[in-house]
Amino acid sequence: MTAGVALGSVLLFCLLFGIPIAISIGIAVVVSLILSGFPISFLTQSAFTALDSFPLMAIPFFILAGALMENGGLSHRLINFANSLMKSFTGGLALVTMISCLFFAALSGSSPATVAAIGTIMFPAMVKKGYDPEFSAAVSASGGGLGILIPPSIPLIIYGIIANVSISDMFLAGIGPGFVSVIFLAGAVILIAKKRNYTGTKEKINWKEVRSSSWEAKWALLAPFIILGGVYGGVFTPTESAVIAVIYAFIIGIFIYKELNINQIKKAFITSSITTGAILIILSTAAAFARLINIYHIPTTISKYILSLSDNALITLLLIGVLTLLIGTFMETLSILIILTPLFLPVVTQLGVDPIHFGIILVLAAEIGLLTPPVGLNLFVASGISKISIERISMAMIPFILAMILALIVIIIFPQISVFLPNLID
């Protein structure tokens, strides 16, 4: 067995047996190093180099900021604002959930945090209003998926680091696809709501109520503009913006909304530390993995094979999209980005695909994996909130998964959705 074959086969073997992704990658790298005669120190050196990165510091701070915002009173104020706009429409509460997820995603950068923050409030509200419990849980889970596409997004940061592209550009590129995804998801909500007669209040929008709720939610609504506006205004870098987000969350939660106490702060630090540790362990072993696949010329081999099937960029992107969707059913988002980016980025750039556009495709396809069993993280969060089994939520997720796949196809076909804003700013 060659070292290159061992690298892939051992990784696949470990994943099939349910070994955590970081350990699976580490075992595959060690076996491959032994077979190739490389020193085991290659793994530690690669890990150190990968983690010695200034942009990487944004990840723990954005995770902490999301945890603080989740507990600091921002979520229910965003929901009140969205409700004042959408409650009169068919499927109004479900649309409120979707729009609230959009707003909160722009604060937290985390998909599970978005599901937890919005779903905890909106799931019981929808069920009380007569919405089907499985549908209500599915809406929360699918809306939370926007957390990895709407900037600031942790997966977009990870891709930017791996692909060596501007994180600021990736943030800009996520805005258009994020809104396209919202439109398709909202379309699915409206169709289902009409079929099941989930009517709204049928009242005209009360603009006095809208103004009142928007004023109450102003600090939550201002957060994305302060964080992202500072980045594109040249005031601070994307990494520094993560620190600004933490400070902002502290100030709003403690001194303005006064809903953030010492126990919640302690909980936020603990959960953020655990999440950050898991991500960094994956990144450290994946760095050695990425270096080895280049040493073994695996991307070149894959490139030749794909180009033998088709040298059409659109068909190639569709094939990679299908593969990512399949992998997303048993692998979480960061792992997909870490493994597939160095494999396929050289292939698509050779075909003239913008690396920023490819990153959005990869992140969006991985996002759909958050909604699919058996390892869809959003499903587990929604199940925990609703006390409904994964199997029942998964069946209710089918229309939303189809909507996201349609959104993915549209974004693949029309790259300007992704690259228009980055090109405009540059």
C-alpha cells in the first residue's frame, strides 16, 4: 500500500467506525508518514505552523461573542421586530423564525447557536399557534443553517485561511448567497403554510408597532453594521472585529439590556472554550493532511481525472456540489472545508473559477449537510429544543433541503451572486 492510498483509506476506515474527525485525520497522517519514511515530527511541525496564524484568532472571539449575544437579550428583541413585520402573512410565525435566524446569524456566525437562540423561543410559540411540531422544529433547524453563510461566519474564515483568500472578501461574498438562501427557504415556508392553512393575523402592518420594536432592537440590529462596517471602512481587520464583537456583546448584555449575569458569562466562556478547542485540534491535524496530499500529488491526480470527465467549469462545480452534499451527510462543515478545499481548489482554479465563488459553493453545500442525518448538527439542536426524534424532524426537513439545493444550483450557475460585492469593493 502506497502512502497516498493509506492516507485516504485509513481516514475513510476511521470515519466509518465513528472515530472523531480530528483523531481520524491524525491516525491517517501518522500511518502515511510511517509508510513514506517521513518523521512523525512532520505532524507536530505542521500543526504548529497552522495554528500560528493571526486570522485564526478571530474564531474563538466570534464563538464567544455569539455565546454572549445568545444569552444577552438580543434574540427575543430581534424576534419581536421580525414579528411586527411578518405576523400578518400566511405562515407568519414561521417567516418570523426564518427572518430572526437571518438577523441572529449576522451576530453570531454560528449555525447551532442560531438554532438554539431563535428556536428556543419560536418553537413553542409556533406550536401554541397550531403549527405542526415537526414543521416548527424543521423551520428552526433550516433557518439556523444561515449562520454559516451570513457574515461574520466561522466557516468563511476557515475557508479564507485554507485557500489563502481575503476573509473580508469572503464575508462580502456570503451576503448575496445568504439572501438567495433566505428567499428559497421562505418560499418553502409559504408553500407549506398555504397547503396546511397556517394563516397569519390578516391585520395590516402596524407601523407604530414596527417602529417601537425596531427601536427596542436597535442595539441588536446595529451590531452587524458596526462589526462589518468597521472592517470595510478600514477601521479594523476581520480578526480585530471579532474582539469588537465580544466587547459589544458584553456592553449591550450587561449595561443596556441588563440580562447578562455572571453565571451566563461563565457558561459562555466554558462552551466557547470547548468549541474552540475542538476546532483547533481539527485544524492542527488537517494541516499535516493538506501538506501530505500535496506532497503525494493527489490534487493533480484528481484534477486530471475530473478534467477527463469534463473540462466545463459549470459541470465540474455541479459534480463537486453533489459530492459535497453526499459527504455532508456523515461529516460536519469544518471537516468538509478542511479536506475538500486543498483537493478541489486547484482543479476549479485551473478551469477559471474564482476561488471566492468556489468557497461559497463549498460552504453552502456543507451547510445543507447540517440539515441532513445522521450527523446534521442542526437536527440535534432542534431535537433537543423540541423533544422530537431526529427521524421525525428529518422527514419534515425534506422541503427545506430541496429549497437549499435549488439555491445552491442557482448560485453555481450565476457566480455574480457571490463575487459581485467583492469585485465592487475592490
